[in-house]
Amino acid sequence: LGNFEDAVIGYQRALGLDSKDAQIKFEYALSLYYSDTVEETVFDKLVEAQKVINASTPENRKRQIYEWLTFIALYFPIPRGYEMVIKYAEDYLKTSTMKSGRIMVHLAAAYGQKAADLKSQEKNFDVERDAAFKMAQNAINLDKDRWLVLLRMLWYPSYPDKDSDETDLEIFYGDEKFIKLLSTNQVHTTDV
């Protein structure tokens, strides 16, 4: 496909001409991501793109910027990762007219990470559980075929071929509300 290193150079030149263009900043961040730049740098460039979003920025571009911001932040160390996801996802949901199941899934995952963090500190995480459930349910209601499988994977500890770091919703495995929302014959076992 593409030579991302050349793309990075091209976007750096373009930013020299118009440093207030959210699309150029976004595409520059993606070229950095695909050229294996450290994710912290990519995140910083996405934040720069988010900061220049204005009334003329197309809603689809705004959605993409926030989807990538929340995706990258999910993999930052705890608590910074989930804090950044919650901050940007909730900002998007409050300010955008375009719904995003991906942002809802990222937000559910972030609340799962926060719940696990609170549990490790022996603190109550009912608010986080309810928020994660609401976002998972909203994503499924928006596009069940697209988001249900991903949410099940994040929730079910023994999901086939699952990466070991995809555990964001496992804290809710066994929770009755999540069982009703995410369980199927394929993942429902006697230990649920």
C-alpha cells in the first residue's frame, strides 16, 4: 500500500502551510501511527487535531478524530488511559450530532478498566459498572451486528483466540445485566 514515512514528510509540509486544519492534523497523526511512531506522539497529534475542530469541520472527520483518540488512549497505563478515554468520549457524546458505536465501545471498555482499578483498591465500582453497561447497550442498539461480537470478546475470559490484553470488560463477567446483554449459546457456559 503506502509509504508512510513519505506521508509523514508530506503532512509535515502541509501543516507548515495550514496548521489549523483538523483533517491535515488527523491524517498526519494516522501517518505517524502507521509508520510505527510511539503511540504517545500519535495521541498528542490527535489531541492537536481535536483542538482545531470547529463549525466547518465535517461531523464524520470529528467522529474519526475522537474514535482514534479514544482507541489510542485505551492502551495507555492505568489510570491515565481510562481517564483520557472517558474525558474525550464523553466530550464527543455531548458535542456531536453523529453517533459512534466505536466511541461507545471504547467508553464501555474504559469504564471496565476503571472498575477493575477500583476493585483492586477494594473500592465500590457500581457507577462504573452501570456506565459500562449503558455504553455497551447503546452500541449494540446502534449496530448490533458490528459491536456485539467485540463486546463479547472484551467480556468473556475464554473467548477463542483472544489477545491477552483484551480484558476490559471481564470485571463484569458473571454480572446478571451483562450476562443478559452479551451471553449466547456460544459463550454461555455452566460457569456463568
